[in-house]
Amino acid sequence: MITADAIVLAGGRASRMGGVDKPAIVIGGRSMLEAALAAVTSCARTVVVGPQRPELDARIVQVREVPPGSGPVAAVGAGLRALGPTAAPLVVVLAADLPFLSQTTVRELIRHGTESGADAVFAADESGRPQYLIGVWRRKALAEALQRLDSLINQPMKALIPADTVTVTMAGIADCDTEEQVRRARMAWDAGTVGAARRTPTVPATATPPLLDEARDILRTNISRLTEYRTELSSVRGAALAAPLTAVGPLPRFDVSAMDGYAVAGDGPWRLRRDIGFAGGRRPVGLLPGEAVRIATGAHVPDGTTRVLRDEFARIDDEMLYQHEDSPVRMDIRRRGEDRNPGDLVASEGTPVTAALISAAASVEVTEAVVRGPVRARIVMTGDEIRSAGPLQTGQTRDSIGPILPDVLSWYGIRAIDQVHLRDTPRGFDEVLGAAHDCDLLVIVGATGGGAADQLRAAIARAEARILVHRLKLRPGGSTIVAELSSGTTILGLPGNPFAAVAVLMALSPALIEGRTGSHQLRPMIGPLRNASMISGPVPRIVAARLAPYGGWLGDPQVRTTHLGGLVDRDGLVVVPAEATDDDLVEFLPLQM
């Protein structure tokens, strides 16, 4: 098959959908731009025309039509110029609004383009209507068509179409230009009438609530991954590596002294030179047999060094250096590459970006990596009765949880980007959900139950969000809901009671991060609960606990959920299985307050 390059048009905003970034719309767990790029993976080179998208693979060329938003013909021209004179004989031209496009479709078009000899081959839908933004062109014919136009700005694609064309009727090439078309595409995906590679059904409201570990597994496996990108490691604590991290330089970079003492050459005694080797300073000149030089820990040892004699093993007499007779003989030199050589694995894909990883990477000359995350969260406090500042009015209560939620989220590497307070109104959540495309996680406290003021579930249904966890089999915390919007944003709806909200947040956050960033599963802290029989019941519980005197934990049998006073002087929380008995093993969630 003849080699082909690809031009993917991922430009402007969808005017018929309120100006949203159409290529970024998620259908079936992936954006429409991701669908287009997946369809052209067999092409030699790919150019994306549109606004800069830092999350794209560095091998993809990104350009912008001039002026921005000047139409598909101008975008095609910009893409062809970016490919340059060495472009492949065939050029695939696609729009990034085709959620069901597949590699098979593109390969079939390339085959027809190769065999037919036509200037261009276009896909046609079942009605026979050609789709001019799903096509394969002969590069020469495309360049000539562009040259024939006086101007490329705001020209329709029909202005480019040559006389010698072929159309091929194909399934799965419907585009999405309106909100209704997006809605129908999502319904088709969920119904299984198109490829179901990443389709996850919405959980029916009547389903049995999952246990905590079952809910965690759902989040780890069914939640949408964040886009990977390359960045400075020091700026993304809480993210996870999206690719293995390997050493660039050796560690140590050169032979260094492991101790304060003397670099010596040959057997002693040694004549002590007057120069000194300092860490980070100039390397002493090479040693001759029988010579020694004062050296500091971390200093580059001079050529000819046999070993380093520690200060505590050495004595000096008349400018001669001797080793104490009863002291051991040790090398005390760290050799170049002893810990790491270039190409050695520093951390595997999925490793969380922590202070330790940042330091380990810097020690082998790595400061950047491909990562996912960190997760950016918007906190939404709900309820007319809640007041964060100012004097309380009749019927109001102080917001005792909102001020600490950013800190709790930070324990798990989640960054709180802002915090809002939502009044109890029938449609208030619609605006919050509709504006959630600029964050990865919505943490909503309250309105998750079935009361008169609890509007979140209805808003989630109107937004046609994909429900992952509709409730939890856990006390407190049973009214928890987790869902995913079409934008990919995760909704974490927490109970309104402060203790229940913090407990569920601590219990679910690690799994949520693992699902969104692809990080390794956190190793649980397991130990005996000494007084489990005083706490357990027919439903799993989560309660405050303190360390027991001889290991394990002691849980609090009584829980006051309306405030966090029960966490004062406690070491963490324990998840108590149903009908647990004394000394049964339970999971411990440490507090970092």
C-alpha cells in the first residue's frame, strides 16, 4: 500500500453548540480528536490544524490556519504546508468531529485511493451523501486545487473538489455538529450499536449499592484516564508517570569519595600533599604511588586513587600519612554508575510523582517526564443553611468542612483550583455541571440524598452523565454518588454531614486518582481492630480510631457525623466489615491533620 500522511482539522468552536471546543467533546470515553488520531495511526506523519494542544504526542505536528477560524480550506492549506515538499503521495484529510471513525475506514479509503488512480476518494454515508472531510487525496492534486483558488479564507470544501473523484459508501462516518447529534451518538454508543471498546453502561438506580472495595474497583477500571503530556516533574506532584522513567546520566556521575579522609595511591605510608579535594571543587591532580591528598565526602577522587582512608583510621606524622594498625581496609569510593547507568529504569509507568521520585530523577539528570495529572478539583458546598463567613442568621450553621477540604484533597495529590457555594435551587446544579469542563473533578458536598433540597441526582440525570457508583453500602456515606460527565469530568457527590463527607473522601480518593491518572494501586494499611465487636453491625462502617497500645487499632463505637470533633486526637479511620469480631483485620486510613 502506498504511504499516506494525515491532516486532521481540529480547529474552532462549534457555533451551533454555544462555541464549545468540538474536537474535545467526549463520546464513548474518548474525545473526537482522539478518535480521529486513532484512525490515522498507520499514517507516516500527522498534522493537527487548530489551537495548540500541549497534551498531544510530540511526534504530531501542530499548526494553525491564518487567520484562526478561517475555515476548512485554509486549514487544509496550512496542514499541507506543514507536511512540506516531502509529503507522502497520498494525504488523508479528516475532521475531528467523527466519534465512530476507525482505522478500518481510513485503510479502506487509502486502498481505494491507491487502486482507483482518482485525484480524491471520499467516504459517503448510507444515503450516498459524500463527506468531503473524510477523504484521501493525491498530494499533487490537493496542492493544485489549493493553488487554483485566489484565497483560501472562508472557502467551502466544495471549492477544492476535483472532477476526478470516487465516493465509497461506508458505515460509522456520522459527524456531530449539534448538541442533538452528540446526544444521539452517546446513546448509540451506550446502546451498543457502535463499537463498544470503552463502553460502560450506566448503573440503574435500583441496583444493589456496592461495597467500598467494589466501588473502588469500578473507579480504577471504568473511569476515563486523563490526557498524558510532558512537563517538569517538580511542578506536578500528585501526577503519575504515563511512561517508564529512565536515567539520562550515571549515578554517581564520576568516582567520588564516600567519606571525609584521604585519597591514597598504593600501599602506605603515604606522602601527604598540600592540596585538598572538595565536593564541587576542582579535581586534584592525579596521584603517584605513595602519595595522598586530603579529600571531602562527595569530591571527585584524583586519577591513580586506590582507595579512600577515613579520618578515623588515619594519623599524620611529619607530613606522612599512616593507617592505624587495628583499622579495617575499606575502599570508600563510590564508582561512576554504581547506582544507575544511562538507560536504567528509575520508575515504572504509573509511579506517583512524589518528592522522592523528583529527587531520584534529578540525580540522574531527568527533570521532565510524560505524566497524567495531577487531578484538578472544584469544591462545591451546598445548602442555604451553610455560611462560611460573617455572622450567622436564624437557621444558619457554620461551614466547618469547606475550609479544610483543600487540605484533605492535597493528602492524595489532588489540587483544589477553586471553591464555590451553591444555593438550594431546582436548577442550580445544571450550571455547575455545564461549566465543569475546566476541571477534572467536582467534589460536591451535600444534596446527594432524596430530600426536598437534594437536587444533585436529578441534575446528573439531565446532564446524561455516566453513573459509576450510585450509592455505597457503608455507614455513614450511603448516599455517595460518583458519575462522569461527557467532558470527562468526574463528579464525586459526598453526603452533607461533615464526618461522612471526609470519611468517604478519604476512602475513595486513592482509587479515583488511580483511575484518572493510571497510578499504581495504593498498598492498604491492614491490622487488627481490637474492639471490632463493639462497632460492627449488619452493614460495613467507617469510624475514627486510635493506635492501640500493643499494635492494631481501637475504634470509636459511636460516631457523631454532624461535625469533625470525633477526629480530634485520633490517628485515622478504620473500615469495619459487617459482623466483624475482635482482632479481625481491617483497613486503616491515616489522618494527616
